[in-house]
Amino acid sequence: MLVMSYVYFNIWQIKLIRPGPFESTMNGFNKDVEKSLMSATSPFVFSAVNERSVLRFLKLIQCDNAKIGTYAKLVDERNDTAHANGNIFFNTEAELVQKVHDVLRTVEEIQCHSESAIQEGYREFLRASHDPEERPWIGDTQQIEEVLVKEFYMSPSDLAFCRGFDIQSLYGEAGFAGMELLHQSLLALYPADEFEDVA
């Protein structure tokens, strides 16, 4: 269940960062589901969709069918073990440890695939937020925490990707000085030592 919650947050980020490609993946969903997903105001809306189907959105961060099939298998195994059907699948502590390892590996794989989308979203955040007079929050810290972190459900791993963003790639754009200051604020707000065990 934690993996699927993680997947919902990841898909939420994809929806916000890549709305066009997200909308184009609606093939196969009925109109009511499509409308619900497009107007979603929370990542938990995705829980109303069949879990195997919602995993297809991970193609938008270059997860191939083989990986998605592996993730779907974890969902199937969870369904088999989370019901009171008399089946006990973990007979030893080693089997349980292996399952925890598989789950953590899955989350790590999906996180690695999301790096380009997170950095794309961060780039657009910087572009949209460089002018304190034209954004929701005047202070850099509030703009980062309220817009970037809360609205995009940024995890520590996501913020590590933002920290690694090449701010010089925006050099020459209008508002670069404000974007650079905002990036420096993010670096100060989320220091590197907090991310040593992340990503």
C-alpha cells in the first residue's frame, strides 16, 4: 500500500509537470474516470482507478512495460497477502526481508526515472516564481515550501534532484537573477547534508 501511495504522488507530479502528455495517456479510461483524473485536486484521486491501470502513467517517466509488469506483480502479491484468505506467504523472516527489499527497490527505480520530470518541474517553478511581485508568496522560503514542496508533494529525494539542477542552464533568460536567488534559497533551506542518504 505504501508503494501505491508513492506511485500516486509520483503520478500527481507528472500530472502537474507534464499535463499534455498526462492527458494523452487517458486512452482506455471511460469519460467519467478521465474527467475525475483531469480535475483531480489530490494524488489520492488515483486510488479510485484500478492499480494495474494507474501504473501505466509511469510510461511518462520512461518506465517500460517490463518494469510496469514487475510493479504490477507486487500489487498482485500484496492483494494475495493482504486478505484474510488463510494463505501465509512469508514463512520465514528472510522471505519478509526479501519482500521489503523488493518494495524498496521498486520505489528507488521509479524515483530514478522521475529525475528528468522533477527537474523539468523545478525549472518551470523557477521561471514562474522569480519575481516576488508576481507570485503567491513574497518570501523565497514561503514560495518554495508552499508552492514547490506542498503543491508538488516533493519528497527529500525530489528536493535532492532540485538541488542538483544546473541553474546556469537558465542563464540569459529574463529574470535569471531572481531564479538564481530562489535556487540559492532552496540550497540553504534544504542543505546537502540532509540529502546524503537520499537519492
